[in-house]
Amino acid sequence: MIRSLRRLALGRALPSSAAAEQRLTRPRAIGAFGLDALSSVAYGPDEILYVLILAGSVGLRADLPVAGAIAGLLAIVAFSYRQTIYAYPRGGGSYTVARENLGTGAGLLAAAALMVDYLMTVAVSVTAGVEAIVAFAPALGTHRVIADVLLIALLVLVNLRGVREAGAAFILPTYIFIGSLAVLILLSLAKVLLSGVPPHLHQAPAAVEGFSVFLVLRAFAGGCTAMTGVEAIANGVPAFEKPESKNAAGTLITLALILGALFLGVAGLGYVIRAVPSDQANVVAQIGQTFAPNSPLYYLVQVSVASILVLAANTSFNGFPRLAAIMAEDDWFPHQFSHRGLRLAYSNGIIAIGALAIVLVIVFGGSTHALIPLYAVGVFLCFTLSQAGMVRHWLSDHGPRWHGKMLVNGIGAVTTAAVTVIVMATKFLAGAWIVLLLIPLLVAMFYAIHLHYARAKQELSIERLPEPRRRQQRILVPVAFMNRATAAALDYACSISSDVTAVHFAVDDQVAQDFQQQWKRWANDVPLLLVPSPYREVVSPLVQLVDARRRDAPDEPVTVVLPEVVPHHLWEQPLHNQMATAIKLALLGRPGVVVTSVPVRLRE
């Protein structure tokens, strides 16, 4: 039944040989890796205005310059990461570049920051998408946390079906969003050019703060949320069809051009109509209300914006598992995260980020406003470390036209470092301090994991296979009943050793004596040891017995053979005693102790 349900939900299992078939084409890669960046068009211009509007109409005059600066920064970062893709086709992005060029500490710092940003992307994208849906259906407002959780679970399920299917599932909403918003922008620009600025403009509220350089910097930091997700393609180069680097680099430039055009279009039209974003209508909605009110295009744009905000989380479901897999291969993250699931996706990473995002959404009550200050703090730290690492790369590994490439990466490093300082300074008291505290803790966790694996390898390593030693095994078989399961366990134990002792834990003296008399008639050739258990325990007395045997002969191992009943149906499992599992857990960490089960399967 479990196999059937799993196949229904995830599809048929894919062999390792099918990995090449699961790679992404450029159109599908936009849907798999580009949604986080594209979705920022829906809120990036708003974040700029939310700050500038504090200075009233004077502040709004800086809207276009700030948007233009962000578009310029996008171009620098995109071209910088294009060079990273060709230099490091293995993937890993900021982590790989920083670790190999700036040292292990810098690489782990980049990885921690990127992981936090991926997690925040899922939480912010889904909550923002649900808020957009609530704007259409206010009755859902009281159930927004439940909606957030269900949508994250759905995204987990889709991504567990494999990278290619996930990319295909998001192609249609991605290109509907790009196409409908592009048509709205072009239509609006045409109306402005032919008919002039519409007369019904929004009125800027009165200034509550003076216009200053710090205000502009805060607006710039807010708008830089449009930059999140740009690095995801550099992290997932191996997911592209061959030639991987060429296709990944082409997809990145295409994504940057689309994002830049849409971002400037929305920001420019918002400036023309003097848009004032609110919870009821963002800049995109106000553009639609001004130039295409109550038209099918207006509603199509609004629906596509809501869907793309939710689906933007898919970028993290592609980026986080790949980063975790690369780090696991380098022994900095649990090895389970390098395992590919039935559909060749990094299932453990997908499930982990989904679960963490659900916890985060519940803790913050599904509020995008509460989560935004934590968002996009780590990504610029990753940008800076990556670009600085690339500068070091070109200095040590000269290639064709390396001076020009180094200049591009140098400009990227300087500009993103400045933005990092601005973002951290402007968002610190609003909640960014949580991220800045979390990143060092993650780095410490990476070092602890790596230290464990290093010690484990050292202890497990041997130069050659040791000479086999044939030793008599001392076997204990816990028995509670005289039945087929006990007989099977005793038969197996006697087949591998002549030193077999059955152990019965005596709760009542009279019952124990009766059991001993019955045992002599039933299995007289196997000695029975009665262990008093006045508190009706089994696990603790057995552990004490095993420890005593080990103390008497520390060089001889002790084997515990457990009879275990396996029901035919899964739902019947809880109806049987789970004592075997409890015993295994209790003895697992004890040296010189082997625990084995003899399953006896019940017929249907």
C-alpha cells in the first residue's frame, strides 16, 4: 500500500542512468531557478516607495534614481556570476568560490548566509502569495497560516517528483506572469506616450521624516530584495542540459534582462502615476487600475502575481538541496543530504527546508511584514564573498582576458560589499540581528559536523583487513512466551553458537516457577535464566545483565537475539509489543554488543 501511494504521489522510480534525462532546458530552468528573482518585481518597487514616501513628495522624486541604481547593480552581479558559472561548473556558487579562494571559514560563512536566505525566501514568498490571495478572498484571512502550510507541503511534493517535472510544472505560470506584466507595461507606456499622463494621480501623504542620504540608502536596501535568487543558477549548474555552463550562463543573462526590464518598467510607471503602495494595492495593481481598469488583462496580471509570489519559493527548493548535497560531499553537512531520492531529487534537502519553513511561518503567524526584516540580509554577504573569491581566482589562475574578468568581479565585490553594509545597518534593529546571530551558529554547526566525520574516519580507518578470529559467541535470547517466534529465535541462536542462554524476566515468583517448569518440558536443551524484575521492567534488567557479562569477559562479545513478530498489514503493527525496538535502542551504543532480530511473519 505504501509503495502504491508513493508511486501515485511521486511517480515511478527513476534509475541512476536516467539522470541525464532529468536535466533542465533553458525555458524550464527559468521556472525552476528564476521565480524568486522574477517575483521581486511584484514587491521590490513597493519596498523602495515605502521608505521614500516618509519624506512626502520630495522623497518620491528619488524613486527612479534608486530603481536605476538597483538595475545597474543587477547587471554587475549577473555578469559576475556568469563568470563564476564558467569557472566553477560543479555548482555550489558562493560556497565553492569562497572556500576555494578565500579559505574554509569564508566558504562556510557564505553557505550559512545562503541557507538562511533560502529558508527566508520560502517563508516570505509563500506568506506574500497568500496575502495576495487574501486580497481577492478576505474570508481566507483567518486561515492564512493553514494556507501557508498547505502550499509549502504542495511545493515539497512537486519538487520530490524531480527537478525536470518541477520545472515543467512552473513553466506556464512563469511565462503567463512575464507575458501579462510585459503587455501591461507596454500598453501603459503607449498610453502615456499617446495620451499623456492620466489625470487621476495618487496624492503623496504628508512628510513624516526629512529627506536625507540615509533615507535614500534605506530605500535602496529595501529595493535590493529584487536581487535575491540571482545566485541560484550558479548553485545549480549541474542541473542543466549539456553544455551545462553555456546553458546556465545563457539562462542567467536572460533572467537578468527580463528582471531588469520588468523592474524598471514597474518602477518607472509607478513614478509616472505617483503610486503610493498599500496593503490593498501594490504598485503593479495601481498601474493596472490606472491603465487597464477592470479589464481581463488587469485580473490576469493580479492572479499571475499572486501565483508567482507563492511559486517563488521553488527557487529555494532547488538551491538549498543542491548546496546541502555539495557540502555533504565535503563532510560539512550530514551525509544524508547527498542522497538522491526515487526521482533523482535531493529528497532530504527538499523535506528539510519545507519543514523548517513551516515552523518559521507558524512562529511568525504567517505575517510577511514580520518576516521581511530578516529577508535578503544574507544574500548580499554571499554576493560579496563570491565576487571577492573570483578576484582571487583570476589573480592566481590567469586565463584568457583575465584582467577584464577580474575588473568585473572587483566592481561586483566592492558594490555588493557596500550594499551589505547598508542592508545590515538599515535592517539591524528591525530584526536582521536574528540572521546575523544565526549565521555564526550555523558555521559552528558545520565545524562540529566536520569534526565528527574526521574523527569517525580516523577511528574506522584500517590499513588492511585484520585476520579473522573465530570466537565462541555468548548469546542471550529474551523470552516471554513459548511460541513459534521464540522457537525461531532459539533455533537461529543455536545454529551459530553452543553458548545460548534464554532469559526470562520474572515479575511474579510463582508465575516464574511455573514458566521454568514448562520450559523444561518445552526446550530443556537450552538453559533458562530467571532474572527478577519486581518493577515489571525488561529493558533495564537486560542491559544490566549484558553489562555484567561484558565485565566478566571484556574480550568476548555478547549477542542478543530478539524474536520479533511482523504482522502482515501495516495497520496491525501498533497492536504488537514494541519491546524489540526499545531493546535495540538501549543496546545500540554499548561496545562489544551485537543485537539481531529474527522476524516471524504472520500469514494474512
